[in-house]
Amino acid sequence: MSKDQQNKDNGPNSLDKQRAAQFSRVYLLLLLLLTSILFFNLIKFFLVTILLAAVFTALFYPLYEKFLKIFRNNRSASAILCCLALLLGLMIPVYIIADLVSGEAIDLYKTAEPKISEIINKGDEGFLGTIKNYPIVKQFNLDTIDWQSSLQDIAKNMANIIGKVINKTFKGTFQVLTDLFITLFIMFYFFRDGDKLINRIKYLSPLDDRHEEVLMQRFISVSRATIKGTLLIGLAQGTLGGLTLWIFGVASPILWGSVMVILSIIPLVGGWLVLYPAAIIQLILGNTWQGISIMIVAAVVISNVDTLLRPRLVGRDAGMHDLLIFFSTIGGISLFGIMGFIIGPVIAVFFLTILDIYSIEFGATLDIAQDSSSRVEKIKKGKS
């Protein structure tokens, strides 16, 4: 009897068992990939809220730990109270500010509409004639523009714009409230079971423990930097800008201050987009010292708030260059909406951390490749 016949009679050999085990693993990985794709499609609607919940959980975890001490390690009670504290801390100020802003927006519309109508009716005998007589207007041939018809178009479209804004605001408010409650619901479980989830992820991850720790620390640092830094800068610029407009008699300072807070979230952009036009309008209206004062405050104070605070509060903790923070913030907002100013930098810092891990793991190979390329360059230079 031959050896092959004996092997068949004795059952599968070690090579067959190895092939079967490899096939089983490949099959398992394919199943894992397929189910992962299906699961991602299942939860992608909640992806933004999950990321936000993770960011805010990392930021406010010290508060949760304080509640744990007070309630003798009662995780559920501590998580509920932490979420309630965050809800009240967010909802009350937002509600008050939204009420003030909506009131000022309506007052601004009611005030602006009759003024625009008055300017249109007076024509060149009133404010339009004054503008056309300015030397700078004549120098750039702006006096040839039909300002009267332009203002008429603005007046006609203003009501439609206000109506659309109010409609979208109500829809956006409902969406924000829904996302807020979903985020808090997820945060409750992240607070209560977060350490178990992290340990499970670490166990399933094939990365080295030190690399996993780096990822976790970078995630926490960029979350802290983005939220604390960006919001503090926005609030500082918006508050100072709103106070400046209020001091110099510009209407609706709370409304424009809120706009400046939103603009200040974006790096390299800020309150100057509101303050400089406000200053120019004051100069055109004849309020010379008010316009000049607003310009000085915008140039000296408001711009330096961003220059001084952003590198210290955002760039240092996030470990990213200002330009990369700018790109990740703008890209995050375009992909994920207003909350993208948090998610964008988080994704960017994850990418940079993975690059750092890659350079550590493959450092020897990269050094060899670099040395080889240097030798080739030297040979080429020697031949030339």
C-alpha cells in the first residue's frame, strides 16, 4: 500500500488541517467585513452624534468621576446627573441667547425696512445722493450704479429671506434638540460603561498597547483643545465685539455678537467680518469717531484675541499646525455641519497619530529607503 493511500485511510494530515484553518479564518474575516459594512450603514445616521458623545464624554469625564465619589460609585446615578447637569448648562444659556437674538432680528427687520423705503423714496435728494458725492465712490465709478433699484430689490427680497431663515431656524432647532438628546442618551452609556468599551476595543485591536494609549491621549487632548479653545475664542470675540457695537451705538449688538461667535469658530476668520463693515457703515452715516473707534478695536483687540489664544488653546494641545486646523475645521463643517468644527480636527489628529505610529513601526525600513535614495543621488551627482 502506498503512502498516499495510507494518508487517505488515516484521515486528513497536518497540511490539510492547516489549509482548513486558513480557509476558516479567511471566511471569518470576510464575514466580519460584510457585517461591518452592514452595521456601518445601520448606524451611519447616528455617526455624528456618536462621535460628539465620545468627545464630550472624554471632556467631561472628570465631572463624572466627581459624581462617582459623591454617590459612592453608583455609575447609573452619576451618569444621569452628569448628563442632566450638561443639559441644563447648555439649554438654559442657549434658550436665553436664542430668545434675545430672535427679538433683535425682528427689531432689526422692523427698523431697517422703513429706513430703506425712506432712502428709496428720497432718491438722490437723500442718503443716496450723499453716497454718490463721496470722492472714493466717484473714483471707482460706483456713482453709475442704480442704487435706487438695488435697494428696491433688497427691500422686496428681505421679507422672503427673513421668512426662509425663520423657517429653517425652526427646523434646525428641532434637529439640534433631537441630536442633543440622542448625544446625551449615548453619553449616559459612555459614562457608565466607557471603561468596559475601551478595554474591549483594546482587546480586539491588534495595535501595540503603547500605540493605543497614544491614540486615546491624542483623542482626549484634541477634544479638549477644540471645544475649550475654539468655544472660548468664539465667546471672547463675540462678547467683546458685541460690547464694542453696543458702546458705539450700533443696533442689535447681541445678534451681531452671536454671529461673531459663529464666525470665530473658523480659524483665520472672526469678528472682523462684522466689525469692519459696521465701521464702514458708521463712517458713511457720518459717525466718524464711532467708525474709527470700531476699526481700532477690531484691529487691535479682536484680531489679537484669535492670534494670542488660538495657538495656545488649540494648536498646542491638539499638536497640529494652524493651517491643518483651518483645513480640518472647514472640511469638518462642510461634511458634518456646524458640529464639524469638533469632528474635523479629531479625524485629522487621528490621521496624524496613525502616521506617527507608521513612522515608528516602519522606521528602520524607511531609514534604509532614505539611505538608498541618498546613495543614488550621490552617484548621479558624481556621474554628472
